[in-house]
Amino acid sequence: MPKNSSSRKQTSTDLESFVNAKGRDDKIKQVRAKINELGIEYLYLQFVSVTGKVMGKGIPADHWENVAKKGFQLVYGATVNLFTNRAGEYLGYGPEAAELVGIPEPETFMQLPWAPQIGRFYCTLFRNREEKVDPGGYLTSDCRGNLRRMHAEFTKKHGTMLRIGTEPEMMWLKFDEDGKPRDGYSKPYCYHIDQFEKLRPVSLQVIRYSRKMGLDMIQGDHEDAPGQLELNWMFDDVLRNADRLTTYRQICAQVARENGIFACFMTKPFMGVSASGCHHNMSLWHGGKDEFAPCGNDKKKLPGMEDNYMYVRGGDNTFMPDTDDPQMPGKEGLKAIGGVVKHLQALTAIGCSTVNSYRRLWDTGFWAPVFSDWGFQNRTTGLRVSAPGRFEYRSVDSMVNPYLMGTCLLAAMDDGLDNNLDPGKPEERNIYDAMAAGKKVKKLPMSLGEALDHLRKSEVVQRGLPGEMYRLYDEYKTDEWARFMSTVTEWDKDRYMECLP
């Protein structure tokens, strides 16, 4: 139940409990030592908006201890990008709304390798201390904070933790004579080392910065669109992986600036070639423990707090086969996947979050999934067993907010475990051949508007958008869809301008 002002006198607020957590004062002192050791002059205090955009404030490093205790204030609307709707009204929160309180997390401190005088923190967001309802409570428009809390609740209930590895594709583009990003910096030849080599100046710099910042890089390749690269790091706890994906995007943007090119995360900038996906490889584990991965750094002289270099290892993977069938995942894992399969249509509103996302589904011949089913190594289905012990969620692209994707996957898995949901038999045929043979398969939504309709009908997936988050997401994305539907495009003009005499 929400705390009111009278209950605040009896118990600590969420904000107070967070700031006074055991061991936090020691971490604050460790950060001060790092600031002094590394010559840090300025601090970025960042959080993530409803669409995955990095927001926040900056402060001189002299004020670290004060902001670590009291935090900073910023308008609630910053969680919705401070953008306006079609009517010119602020999305989510108006100017009359209170100001949030952001509290930096000392364990996330990291020196920026391209700007060594600057340190970065992730922050947890709270309601203002003077609010009449739930003062100092967790702010539910904080997608990152929601993921941490929902994952903790899921683990307490089911005894398992969600681990995810993402495959972020994106494109490196040239600027045209008008200064707009246009053509890819390399040719659309998948896995060609020659094209990989053409992008080596940017890829190696991305890898260097990533390793400095705790991303344990494991592999990469040139994909099959112009200038398209995929660079991967080791999978981990769902929250830490989301933080690393956000960091990776910031790194790519910086490397693009350094090289005078454009880092494009738009899902489908070109028709006729593959879009940029962001497949989520996921598994549920009992147990495990954190292990340090140096990522090429000297442990005695790390450019950030040690937590940035931790990866959870070991434990019992519930997605591993536990029967005589070497392919069939374990019973517990199958129930979780049953929940994801059941709710794939509503989940698509989160994984394919933009109008442009659906160009990926409409452009045929490029392996983007459009059907709600699962199989082994089967790229024609929305989910597949990509390797023993993990499922690849494929209906997700490069514009995804990984924190919302994480919470909504947890909500779907929770439903699968609670209700013993059966995903059905794995489909080993090409899904189009299976349908031609009479199989009935639900199709994924083929537009943002249709996906939002499925999300509105799904109480389960909405649990992954708790408190105010669903209202904000629906309002933001409904406005985005309405803007598109009310826009005359070049296609409209080419098709209809001269259709009658």
C-alpha cells in the first residue's frame, strides 16, 4: 500500500532506506578515493527514460559526498524525454508535476575512457520528499529501478534469476552533402572479413572503450546490411546486461563523433537489406556467484568500481535438458517459455517499439520472425533454442529499451511458472511450410498500433510496466503512432498525387 505522510513518521521512506543501506557509506568513500586517484573533475549522473534514452545531470566532483546523500532533483517529465504530444502538451507529466530525486549508485562509478576527467554513475529515482502521497517512494517511471525490484521479487518467489545476453546490431553511416546520415560505410556482405576490416577503426575503438568500462567482449562480425556490425559481450544478470547495452550505445555514439560518421540504431533505415535486431538470449538459473572479469584492466588500477567488472557464473540452468531428449529444455524452463510464447503478441509492443520497427517484419526474406511459435535453431519462429540451455527471443530490435524488455519478460515467465503453461511442441519445420500443412499459428502484430492494442489487452505483460510506467509508455507510443498516421509521406505522394485526371 502507498505510504502517506503520517506513516512516514513511523517508518523510513524508500529513499531513506536506500541512502542508509548497509555498506553504502564505505562505497561512497571508495568513490572519493577513485575520484582523487584518477583526477576526476566532473560527474555525469544518469538514468534511462521510457524509450531508453540516457538522461541526467552533471556536477563538479567536489560535490560528490553531498549528492550521494541528498541526490539531485529533476522534473518528473525527464523520464518521458521531456517531449510534447501532437497537441503541444508535455507527455506523461505536465509542468505542475513535482520533481524527482535521483540518487547515484556508487558501485556504478566509471571513468569515461574518452574523457578521463569525467566519471559516470547510474542512478535510482524516487518520488519527491514533499509529495503528499508516498513521499520518498520509488518512482515507478524509473524503468531501471523497476527492473531491479521486479527481478528481486521474481527471484524471491521462484528461486531463479534471469540472465540475458543481447546481440545488438547497428549501422555505421556516412553523412551526405547536407550533413544527414545516408549510406552505409561498408557493403552489405554478411560475415565478410574484408568489410569487417573496412570498419576496423570504429570497431576496435568501440571494443577498447567497452573493455575499459567492464564489457567482456567475446565476438563480432559484419552483418548483411550496409555498414552493419554486431559486437557481443558475455551474458549476465538481466539488470547488469541492460546497463551494459546502454553503455555500449553511448560508446558507439562517441566513437562515431571521433570518426566523423554516424552510429545508427534505427531499426530499418534501408529496405531490401536486413534490419538491425537485438536478439535476447535468456536463461533462468538457480544459484551462481559473481566473478571478476578484468577485461584487460589491471585490478589494482581499475578506472571504475569493481562491481562494473562482475559477471554471475555457475548455478543450475533450468533451461538445460533434464530428460532423455538432448534438445528439449527442462520442465521449469519450459513453463517459463510457455509464458513468453503465450504473450508474444503483447511483448512485441515492447521489443518492436517504434513505427519503423515493423518495416523489419514486412520486408520479406530477411529472417525476421512474424509468428508466435518456438523451435530448435529455427529462425522462422519468434523464439528458438539457440544453444543448449538458452532461448533466443527474436521479436526485438535495436531500438528496444532493455529495462522494459527485462521486466515484461519476467512478467510473462512468472505467468508461465504460476500456471504451468505449455509452449507446445517445438516447430522444426519452416513455419511457412508448417502453416501450409495446416498448422494454426498466431501472427505477431504487424504495426505499432496493432501491437499497442495487444498490450492494452494483456494484464500479464502490463505487470512488467508497474505503477505509472504503463500509462506513460502507452501515452508516448500512442502519440507516436498517431503522428505517423497523420503524416503525408513521399510514398503517399508518389502513389496518389496523379491517380486521377
